[in-house]
Amino acid sequence: MGLSAKRAALDRRLRTLGRLLVAYSGGVDSAFLAWVAHEAMGDAMLAVLADSPSLARTHLNDGVAFAHEQHIPLEVIETAEFGRPEYVRNDAARCFYCKDELFTVMEQIRASRGFDTVAYGVNLDDQGDFRPGQAAARRHGVAAPLLEAGLSKAEVRELARTAGLRVWDKPASACLSSRVEYGRAVTPEVLAVVERGEDALRGLGFCQFRVRHHGEIVRLEIAPEEMPRALTPAMAAEFARIFKALGFHYVTLDLEGYRSGSMNAVLPVAALHPGIR
């Protein structure tokens, strides 16, 4: 199926969903879905952005700005995943409990305000990684219009580019908790350190990166195309200065570079297939 046919299939699917709530983070997938839904449905849709310590302020502010630029109805809500011990303990199922909290709150909004459906921006490529949050979506009956239309990440980006949406090439931006090694409790204090570190890397001009928190050790992942800038004595000294000031004892640069889901590489096979799936 060609891209134009997939876009037509997406439009047809959206028309079947009635009044729609879109789980919105400001990333390219959810932003494109919210934009398409608004184009098709006008004020019969509402984008819902969940705010908590796991959402970087940079991403919150940009998500709000994009919605305002495109006149997409938006509501920012607070979620309480940090009140769930299952989330804070940060095992392989952490993302399930985060999304379970989100979709529980969105279901309450749906029921109380007369919306028909909750949808989120999962795409075809997301099926190839360990994503326990998708199990939460299935449990809550959340619609996945991009996936149902067979759209890959690259195709979503191309449709967003063609539509003139500035987020079309926005780097992937998983929540801050995904930066913390499994088994280490995720707390607002830990995530604030990660966020300050990523803000510092952004301030140095890097675009695609992750600050991975391993207790006394920080592991910096930089996109391969940006690695030459990172692999200099001057930049190494700057990394050490920044991250030791944030409390890390050891500052490391991962020579494999940035890759999504790198924390999952250390999980045993059994952990990648928990009972929640």
C-alpha cells in the first residue's frame, strides 16, 4: 500500500472513532495524529498531554507550543504514576504502569465529558521493540490509528513534512524514566539530574543523545553522526565537568552511540515477556 493510500486509510479510520481524545506528548507521532484528527474533526477532538516529573520541561513547553501553533485543542493534565510503587521500583514493566495510569485518567475524562474513544500514536515500527506500554493500551481498549493504517515512523515523518509540520524531524523523545537503569528507583530527584544533564548536552549543540543513569556512573549516548564532536579531549573535559557537578563519580561515553531502548539489552529474555503482555 502506497503512502497516499495509507493516509486515506488513516482518515477513514478516524471518522469511525467519534469524539476523540488523543494521548499527546509533542513527539512526531502523537503530534501528527493530533493534527490529522483536528483537521478531520475540529473541536470534536482533544489532545491530552500528561505532565509529571518524567516529562522534561523542554518537551512539555514544545508540545504546548506546537498545539497552540496548529490551534489543536489541548488540555494538560497531571498523572500520578510516582504514587505507584510498581512504577517507582523501575523493573521491566515500568512503562506498563505509566501508560496504565495515563489511560485510566484519560478514560475518566472520556466518560465524564462525552468522548467516544481514546487513541494514541503508536506506529508500525514500535512493534519491533520491547514496549510494555502497548499492553496497557490494549487493556484499556485504546485505538491505534497510525498502526492500523500501516504507517511506519519514516512514513509518519514524511506525511508530517509534506503537511508543513515543524516537528517532522524532531528527535525521538522517550520519557526521562527510560534513562534510569532497571532496578534503580525512579524518583523526581533522579530525573531532575538526568534532565539537567540533557539540557547541558543540548546547550553544547548536540541534537540526538541520551543521558543514561547508572548510579555513580553516567553513560552518555551520542548519535553516530555527532560522535566526532564528542570524541575530543576538550569535549571530554567538558562532559566530566558537567556531570561530576551533577553528582556522578564516573563519566563515560558509550562508543556504540545513541540507540533507542539500549537499557533493554541487559534484560533477560523472561523479562521481555512479562505476564502483563
